[in-house]
Amino acid sequence: MNSHAEEVAQGKRYEFGKNWQRFLRVVDDERIEEAERSLKTMLRVETLEGESFVDVGSGSGLFSLAAVRLGAARVHSFDYDPQSVACTRELKRRYFPKADRWSIDEASVLDTAYLNALGQFDVVYSWGVLHHTGHMWQALCNVGTLVNPGGCLFIAIYNDQGKMSRMWTAVKIRYLRSLAWRLILAPLFFATVVVHGLALDLCSWTNPFARYRQYRNRRGMSFVPDLFDWLGGYPFEYATPDQIFDFYRERHFTLATLKTCGGGRGNNQYVFVRATSLPDPLGHEERGWASEEPVIASEPLR
């Protein structure tokens, strides 16, 4: 398998870590609190006290940091991109330099030997990562093995828009192919996003600047780095909610929370709970705290 540097040099992979380095310049307490709020809302908890947490594809390290602040007893972060690993280590240096309960590695979710050595966790978190591995379904399978019986799997996967998703695949490939394509596509994409947002705001009599001021409310993220992530983010795969649901149901996971992107461009978010034991031959199913009806919500198209 090619190394990360080789894949980047061949135009087969976007440098997410370089983009996350830009994001670290704007990380502040408010963004960290938004990240914490996102975890608490989707997991339906107020604390991670005593829990073990693994951040698969940690990126900036923001959500690893959030898990530490929420009291997780053990947090492990890893990413395939060395610059992302450096970002995660930088956040640890800033906020928890002496925290032995937070460990960080450079590794791939496709490396089964590495995953087997990690053991299992109460919360497995991988937001917007697995569809960028080049082998999404294998990655989805691999993260499932990291979940303790009765534990949670929190993932976000790009929504399948049919022809639009295939079009975006072609755009991303061209964006990585050469500097000339980047100089053409980046301004065009940014202008399209801004004009579309302005049109929506004017039609709804909304302050057009509010969406940018409030962007940090979306998991503590930042507008410009997110746009670069979308435009350059390759490898790029996607799935419908039904496909993800069926995939994990066959592996004895129960859906606890689903938040969709409203059928448009973006990520659908899922929280699954792993069965504490396999179903018996008579069809009786053992259910834990997720026995209540799953929470399902959607975000409006933006």
C-alpha cells in the first residue's frame, strides 16, 4: 500500500492535515464548547466520566479534546495524515500536556493489525473520515470491531445524492490533479456557495452575515476550512442512510440517533449501539439503554 506522502504526490489524496493547521488558528473556548455540546447531544449524555473513547481520524484533534474535557477515562486518537496527527498533538500540548489518559498515534483505520492491538472502547467516534479512506465499507466494518459490547459507534458519512455525488467525485479528482484546476475551481465554488447563501438569506429576510458568524455553532467548525475540505476531499465515497443502517444491523448494532443533512450535500450522522450479546435463535433481542426509539432529525439545506 502506498504511503500517505506518495498518495498526495500522485494526486490521489487530499492533505486534510494542512487544512486543519489553518483551523487551529481559530480554535477557542467557544468552539471547544460547541464540540462538547455536539457529543453530548448525539450520544445523549452529559458526561463521558469513566468511559473509554477512540477518535478514528482525529483531524484537528478538537473532538478528542472535547472527550477529555467531558471526563473520559481514556482517550486515544489516531489519523493516517501526519499533519493531522501533529494538529492533535498541538491541541493536547495547549490544553492537556501532562494527560497520560490521552494518547495519539499515526495509523490507518484500514490497518487491522493496529486496530486489533488497540482493543475495544465504550465510544468509537469517526466523523467525516471513513468515506475518505478509499475503502469505505472496509473502514466501516473495521470501526465496528473497536466497539465494546453495549458501547456506542458515532459516525458521519457523506449522503448519496446519486448523479450529484458522481459529479462531485469528478470535481474533486480534477481539483487534486493540478494547480491550474485548483485556481479555477476554488474561486468558482466559493462564489457559488456565497451567492446561494445570500439568495436564501434575502428570501427569508435573514441577516446574510449571520450564517458566517454562527458557523462555529455547527460542531465548532470553521467556514473556510470546511469549504476546502469539501472541494478537495478525496478519496470520496458516500452512502444512503438505508445502506448504513442495513450494514450495521447485520453486524448486531442498533440505531440510537440519526441526524440527516436533509437529503442534500453533506454528512448524515449516526449513533449505533453494539449488542451486548448475539440474538438467540428464537429471535429474542437483548436491548440496553438504546431500547427507546431512535432520535431522528435533519438539518435544512444550506
